[in-house]
Amino acid sequence: MKSNPKFIKSISFLIAIFVVSFSCAQERPITHDPVVAKQGDTYYLFCTGPGITSFTSKDLKTWKKAEPIFKESPKWALDVSPGFNGHIWAPDITLHNGTYYLYYSVSAFGKNTSAIGLVTNSTLNPEDENYKWEDQGIVIQSIPNRDLWNAIDPNLIFDENGAPWLAFGSFWSGLKMAKMNADLKSPAQPQEWHAIARRDRDRGIEDSDAGNAALEGPFVFKKGDYYYLFLSWDYCCRGEKSTYKLMVGRSKSVIGPYIDKDGKELNKGGGSLVIEGNKNWYGVGHNSVFTFDGKDYTFMHGYDASDNGKPKLIVKEVTWVDGWPTVKPMD
């Protein structure tokens, strides 16, 4: 029986299309520090990566890689962090008065040569004629030996009076919150800052050193009468040695004090466990929480034991038990 070259070519083409489609659409894309917004029938995910990595989905299950936010690094990035290579950290996305505000972090690993920047757009849809990300520059900056805090991991929250606040921080003296100007581009004047979470840091550590008070990634979510402060304890970014876990506290005031289930302040080392890793996931953390179509979801990353500890997207529905967020444990 003779082979049919045209038939073989057609089959090869279909196989190639399938392989490309499979590689572009993933249930668990490689992700760090995810946040999500929905516009129309599409979910847009933004995460740590070159130029701020992004994905899209129609169902919160299958995700397709999209173009990054920045084709070129922000012009000011090298001045803040010498050696910066375009890898932008921990974005945060908010729709406010018809504009999308996307905060992001420029830093060097383990150093507080850091700054939070802001980029804005009127739409998330790249097919829209008005689609254009415009960088607004530095919002908050930390400098070694001057600041015992780190300007990364931003999260914007509006209080019950509509005033904007920016939570941020990693290691050093813990997590902070600063009141913002109405244009969301800089801290309000006179400045108003609050400490919202910390863990004990060993004495004698140089101020320029991150230290061992391992906490970061604040995300504040309003539910009912409470503001819930989610944060990550312990260590990310170490593959199979990652120990990330997600903690929470709550307060009736956006500036705290945030209290855990046992009544301990997060600013005094408190925190109640939401989820942690297991034998299949080495660590789980750095989350965001959003409400879509009447349901609350948390988006985070975990280190996949079945794939050499690569960071993968994890999406879980949040339910509320006795006023506290609950998610199903990792499989």
C-alpha cells in the first residue's frame, strides 16, 4: 500500500496545530504572585516575570499566554536597582473610575534597593484601539541603610470612606500601609504610614540585610464588616526547598490592628493559617483575592513536586466559616 504524501502532510499539520495549542493553553501555567481582573467575558492574569507576564482565560481553568505589559523596562528601573534585567515582580491590578491601575515592583533579590511603580490603561483588551499601558513612574522607593522596610509586593485597597491605601513589604521590619493621594500615584501629604504585620527579626543583623523575619505579599480584602489581611510566611522561590504558607488576620479598620483567630495581633507575630504545602506542593503562597460572579476566589502559586518544584498557578474558591476565609487543602 502506497503512502499518500498529501494525507501525511495534512496529518502532520494537524498534529503540529494540536501541539502548539496545547502548549499555549494550560491549566497550571508557570506563575509567581498572580493577580486577576475580569473585563467582559475574559479574565486577565498578571504575574511576576519579564515585563510583567500575563495570561488570559475564559473560565479560570485554561490559560493562554499573552503579551507582557512592558516591551522595554521602565526607564527608571536601573537607577533604583543596578543590574535590573527586566524581571518585574508582584503586580497588583485595580479598576478605578474607568482606569486600570497596575502597581508593580522593581528590586534585587534579598535587597531593599526597591521601588513600587505604577502603569495605567483604560482597557485590558489588546484589540481595543485605546489599549495602551502608560508608565506613571515611581510611587514608593526603599533605600538600603536608610529604610528598614522593602518597597515591593504592593496592594491597593479603598477604605469605607473611599480613601486609598497601599499595603506593601517583605522581610526587614515587616509589612506597611501608606495612605495614597486621590490620583493613586504617590503617598498622601502629610504622609500617614502604619505597620500592619511583622515577625521577630534577630538582633545584630545589618539594616541592609533582609534578615530572617520571613513574611511578605500583603493582600487586603473587604468582606462584610472586616478587612482581611492575607500574607505569606516563610520562604518562596527555592523550588523543592520552598516553605511558603498563607496566613490571615482581620480588622474592622483598614489600618488595623489585624488580629488572628487566637486574638494575637499580626503586628506582634500573629497569623492564622489558611493553606500550606504538602508532599505534592512544596509551598503555597503570595495570593490575591477577588470576587467574580458572586464567588470569592484566591489566586496564588505553589511549587509543584511532580515538576521539579516549578511554580504553578493555583486557583481556589474561598468560603467563609465563622467569619474566616477557608479553602480546600492542596491535593
